[in-house]
Amino acid sequence: MIETVTAQAGATPDEVIADNGYRSEANLAYVRDQAIDAYIATDRLKHDAPLPPVRGRMPKTATLADRMRRKLRTKVGAAVYRRRKAIVEPVFGQIKHARGFRQFLLRGVEKVRGEWSLLCLTHNILKCYGLIHG
């Protein structure tokens, strides 16, 4: 995803916020090597569950996932990751609720990609129309 953004924008992002689906040792190593300030979820937590406090020094044997987990449990890390709820998640809610989209009508990866692209395109057009005529 970062390589796609870099190719389309012409620059590597300084910061990345991603959900648990993007967490892997390879992805964590990639963002470290690219000097990207990443906030990638490591665990599934209940909505608004309090995070355990960060205490003590980081063990020398800590994996990249352990380091990310700790980063997200700091006040700063939790605040940055929380922004994802306001940036990304509302779009999915709008598509599900306002557009009534609950399931794909087509089957197969290519057809689903096409259906999703069409849905996103119409969503964005309606957003732009609302900005102009709003």
C-alpha cells in the first residue's frame, strides 16, 4: 500500500496508520527501514477499552510487533491511532448506511474489485457534488 501511495503521490508518506490486517514482521520491518512513523494495530481491543499503562524499559529481545504494541499504548501513540476512527472508518459507515451496501452482488476477486471501485467512485462523486451544491 505504501508503495502504491508513493507511486501515485510521488513521495513516501511520513506517517502511516493501519489496522491489524497490515501487521506482519515484514511490514513492520519495511516501515522501520523506510523511516516511516507507523502506527499499526497489533491486537484487537474492545471499543474504548482502556490500554494497560506502559512501564519499564523495552526488553532487548522485543520483536517489532512488541515494539509497535508498546508504541500504541503510549498516550501519544493511542492519540495518533485514534485519528483513524475519524479519518477512515466514517467512510465505511457512510457506504454501509447511506448507500445501503451490505454485501457484494458479484463473485470472484476481480468482479468484487470492480464492484468496490464503482461503489467508491460513486461515493466520491456524491461527496464532491455535496461540496459544490451542499
